[in-house]
Amino acid sequence: MGKQELFDKFLDYMVRFAEIKAVAALKDGFILTLPLTLAGSVFLLIANLPIGGYSDFMAAQFGAGWAAPLNQVAGSTFGILAILCVLGICYKYCQAEGCDAITASLLALASFLIVTKGSVLTKAGEVVNDVIPKGWVGGNGVITAIIVSLLVAWIFCYCEKNHIGIKMPAGVPDGVAKAFAALVPGMIVFAGSAVVFFLCQALGGLTFPELVFQVLQTPLQNLTDNLVAGIIIAGIQSVLFWAGIHGPNIVGGVVGPILTANAIDNQHLLDAGMSLLGNPQAKIITIQVNDVFIKSGGCGITLGLLISAFIAARSAQMKSISKLAFVPGLFNINEPIIFGLPIVFNPYFIVPFIGVPVIAMIMTYVAIAIGFMSPFSAVQVPWTTPTVIAGFLLAGWQGAVVQLAIVLMATVVYFPFMKIQDNIYFKEELDAVEGKGIETRNAEHS
Amino acid sequence: MKKIVLLCASGMSTSMLVKTMEEAAAEMNYECQISAYPTSEAIKQASDADLILLGPQVRFALNKIKGQCPGVLVESIDMRMYGRMDGKGVVEFAKSKIG
């Protein structure tokens, strides 16, 4: 098999993967949680501004409990991430199937709570019943949420499509008929959830989220939290976008929940009064590394390409496209340069387009690992936040410095490749002008 | 009045194209309503459209969107036109498809 065929097969596989119903629902559903986690981030950020002495200053102004209302917001956004996932993923799955999405989502939420612990243990060892434990409906319950929501969605859609349920005679109002239609799938998923709850209790003395957390989520989180995984995540996104397919959209949908859970883990360390800087317990590869630090100017860190074009481009094509792409590029939107230059399937750009984000990943990893920059808490910024500013908001001046260094690196690495393309365009343009000149001269002669 | 809906990953880059398309359509006296959304909003926003145009970066979702919006013509936008935000070219393409 030739290299070309192998690459085509890889692309075909990735596209098919993205088209799997469950994967699409996971991606679209997880996106629904973004407004909450981003809005929650603002409050978390105000509670933890990365400036020395800030916390003491605020405590002196507003009293020791000044951060409590802010943390209450964080606790009800990040703190219920799994609940948001259950609702969002089940909704998007059923919506795409053309089924009653909101009813299914509510069933999924109830199922999730059925399998989740209904009590907490106080420090004194006392059991408090009748609670929904935030410890399990937040980051720690994310993988359970994905499993439960997809299963419930699948069962619900299967029942609806095969008309398994109580049928009302014609003339019964639609709302009433719908409520009865949900009765049978509701019974099925609740019974299933109750059985799962019972089996986990009876066989392991734990709950389903605890089991999933131990055997699935923790290994997955550890698997993503190392340099090799980081490089693979960065590399695949670039390879896909080089082939004209929205890589972050495909990869992010799958690794997003896990990398977000990594960030929330770090937040738990902070909440427990530990520092993240240089803390070996803290996770390094979190959602912010993927969304912000390896995407200055967009996937491929094309901001470096634009800057190098501003410095040295001679051809009209390179100049005009980099000008057009600059303002969106500041906000990390780079479709104009990717499709307009184009970078897509352009052999000159495959090396920097993949290499630059990989080097950026290594730089970010090292900066955190050696204790220069703090690992990230749950605070996120929108992916459209301009580079350096995003770094500052997430990790203080050290974050800004790392991003600045990444943009510099990107500019240097892109430079020679930009020049090759620029020279080709420049020559084309010269030839075109000369060609036209000859034509007009001929016209004059005749 | 034709309804044209552009879809991409998050509705960001297509919204840039909407602007140049609207300008071009006004110049051509082509009456149409153009909007941009993420592909995940296809059912809600594009089910009643005359034409759905996909950003080239999400063209892999063509069949999925076709299934979600039955009866709506779904096409993907030419890569170069998209990158250079060539609103006129895309409007002409749309016109050739839906008149």
C-alpha cells in the first residue's frame, strides 16, 4: 500500500469515526456545557486572580468569607459537569435521531442519579442521607455521565422507533400521548439503573460512578496526562486540518471531557489548600493546554506564519491573504489562511503545520514540569481569547511569557516555508505580468 | 426570498463569510436571507432552508446533515472561495443551485 493510500485510509477512518452517532452526540452535547463552564470560569477567576497577595488583599477588604459566593457559582457549574453532560449528550443524540429529546434527557438525568451515591460521609464518619453528592456529579462523574446518557438515549430512541410503549387512541392530546409513550422506556431504563446500582453495591460495595472512576476514568486521565499523549493530541488535530478536516472538532469531542476532568482534578487540589505550582500531583495536560497553548492564532499556530509573511512576503497573493487572515487570526480563527493560502494538502506546509503545535506542546509541558508555569485550575477562557492575554488570564505573567515564546518559535519555524511558497507565488505573478506584456506587444504589432 | 444557511464547526468562520455574501447579494439584487450556525444546530436552524452550505472543514458531515434536514439541498463551499472569503463567488454558486 502506498503512502497516499495509507493517508486516505486514515482520513476515511477518522471521518467515519466522527460520523458515529455516539461520537457526534458526545461532541455536540459536550459543547452545550461550554457556556456554563466559561461563565463559571469568570467567577472562579475573580476568586483566584493569578496575582501575588491578591487573596490576602481581598480578605482584608471584604472579610475571610469573600470568595464563598464566587465559589458557589463555580460549584454549581464545574461542580455539576456530569449532570450537564448527561442532559446535553442525551439531548443531542435523540435530537439527531428525531426523537423526543427533552423527555429522554430527563430520563437520563434520573438514571444517572439512580446509579450515583445518595449519601455523603462527613469527616466525623457520620453518614448523611438524601443528598446529591457534588463529588460525583462533577468532574469525577464525567465518564459515567457519557455512558449513562448514551445508553439511555439509545434505549429511548429504540423504543420510540419501534413503537414500544403504551399507545393512546387517536384524539388524545399530543402532550398526554407523549407522557405515556415515555412510560415504558422510562420503566426500562430505571429498572436497568436500579439493577446496576444493586449489582455494584452487592458485588463491590460501591456505586457505578465510583467503579467507572476507578477502572475507566482514572486510567484514561492518566493516559492523557503525559508528553507523548500531548504530542499525539496536538499532531492528529494538525494532520486532520492539513487534510482540510476540522481536527479540533473531531479530536476535541473525544478528549475534551477527559482533559476537562484533568483540570477539575487540579481545582480539587487547590480547594484542598495545596499549591499547583511544581506540584507533582497536579495534571499537566489539561483542556487549556489543548485549547489555548497549542492554538495561538488557530490550529497549527498560524499566527507565526502571518507574522513571518508580514516581515518578508513579496508576492501579492501572500500579502493579501495574510492581511485578510490577520484580524480573525488574532481571535484564533484561521480558516482564511488554511483554505485561502491554502495550507490544505500543500506539501510545503505539512512540516511546520504539524511541527509547530508539537513543539508548542513540548514547550508548555516543560514550562509546567520544571515549575516555571503553574498547572491549570478549572478556570477556562473562550478559545477566541487572543494569545498572550489568554495565557496571562490562565497562568499569570508566566503564561503570557510562554505564549509569547511559542509565537516567536512559530514565526521562526514557519519563516523558511513561507519563503518557499512566497517565492513560487512571486514568480507566478512576475510571469503573469511578463506574459501579459508580450500579449499586448503582439497586439500592437498586428 | 431564499434562505441560505452556512454551517461550520462553531459558526465562527462562516459568520465572516455571511458578511461578504450579504454585501455581494445586495450588489447583485439577489434577495436572500443568509445566516451561519454550528453543524450541531442544523436541525433547529436549517430544516426550512432552501440551501445549506458547509464550510470545507466540516464537509465530512455532508451525509449526516442531509439526513437531518431532509428535502434541503446541501452543498459544501469551494475551499479557495471559503479561505479568501469570496462572498460573490459563493452567492453565485448558491444562485446556480437554487436560482
